[in-house]
Amino acid sequence: MNMKKVILAACLAMFMSGCAQQSFVMSDSNSEMKEENSQHFFINGLAQEKEINAAEVCGGIENVSRVEVQETFLNGVLRTVTFGIYTPRDARVYCKA
């Protein structure tokens, strides 16, 4: 019976954890996604940084429309299963069309 409580608590924690998204909008003009990649962090990203040079991806800072970083449901599942040891996030760069 104790194992059932542990499994129930783990499932409840997984379903209560939400997805998160951060967007940085530089221009409201029409845009198209130029680059999407998965960023890999460990121990909840403690003292780790990942950089994407959006100006380089779009061919100049004036062409950058939006940058997003998102933790999807699948990323949350991986974080939960590994107890926060592996915490991936998805990053996207949008350029002016």
C-alpha cells in the first residue's frame, strides 16, 4: 500500500507541474522560425548558461523578430523522471519575413 502512495504522489506531481515559456518580442511584424534547438541542462540548470546568437541566425539584429525558450510537457516529464538531474528546454529564434 505504501508503494501505491508513492506512485500516486509522483503522478500527481508530474501532472501538476506546468509548462513554461518565455518570449522576447523585438518586432510585431510577420516572422518565420529560423532555428529551433533543444538545450540540455543538468541539476535544474544550476550555474549553466546556453547562448544563441539571434543576430547571427537572422543576418543582423534588425532582422530578429522574436526569441522563445520553452519547457514543454515532454521536457517536464524528463525532468520529473530524472528527479531534476536532466532538465532540457527548447529554444527558438524567429526572424522577420
